[in-house]
Amino acid sequence: MESYIQSWIKTLRRCEQDDLKNKLVLEGNSYGKGLEWVFKDEQPCVAAYSHDELCDVVVLSVRIDSDLLITIIGDEKLNRGQEHVIDVNDIFVGELEYITSEIGRSL
């Protein structure tokens, strides 16, 4: 049985992801059959698991496809030059706001 805290975390994660999708719908640029935002000047940094290790990830871009699935392209802060896809669920709860708040700021 799911605890109250686990339920709350799932709800918060879903809300954060919905906020990110909505912001991309408003501000994103066309990318294939979806939308994308590429961070040029200010690249948000979030706490996440990358390759099963806790690390800070510099977010280079974020995309949603036609099914509204989120793809985040990032690079480990202390090991730059190896950009890769970060699973949105590997980003710590509360950290997606750093990405969402930067979308649309650097045009």
C-alpha cells in the first residue's frame, strides 16, 4: 500500500511535469512532431540520478513529443561533454521548477 508521502510525491511530480509541458506549449519551438526549448545563456542545473548516481545535471534542452512525453537532454556538471537523455523521473522532486522557470527567459 502506498504511503501518504509517496502519494504526495507522485502528485507533486505530476504537477511539475504538467507545468513544464504547459510552458513548452506556450514558449517552445517546433521540433519534429513536438516542441523544444534549447537553453543558450542560462542553463538550469538540477539534482538528478544519472547513470544510477546522484549528480548535478546541466540541462541543455527539453522537449515534448506529440504524445506530450518529456525528454530532457543534459550533461553532468562535473563531467561535461557527454550529453545524454535524462529520464524526467530521475530528476528530484521540486527541481523541475528550475527548468520550467528558465523557459522563455533567454530568447
